[in-house]
Amino acid sequence: MPSSFYKIKCKDCSNEQIVFSKASTVVRCSICGSVLAQPTGGKAEIKGEILEELGNA
């Protein structure tokens, strides 16, 4: 399964941020600090709302 980037909307402050689908570290919102993606050893667990998939890496 190819990797991709997602545009994620933070559930707490509605900030939109780009996140790699296989993030290897915790990704936090740059505005409020909420967790947007949690690493799982493969595909990251996305905590925010996925607005769109931006393409394959």
C-alpha cells in the first residue's frame, strides 16, 4: 500500500495541517497542540478529520 499525505482538520481548533500517512512520531496541531496522528509502526492512527488525500509518496 503506497504512502500518502493527508490534509487533517484539528477537532479542537479547526486548524488544517498536512500529515504523512506513515508518521513515525506523534504529530501535534501547530496551533493548539492536540494530537493529530499517533504512530502505530505502520500507517499512523489519524485523530483529526481527514479532509483530503494529497497524493502518493
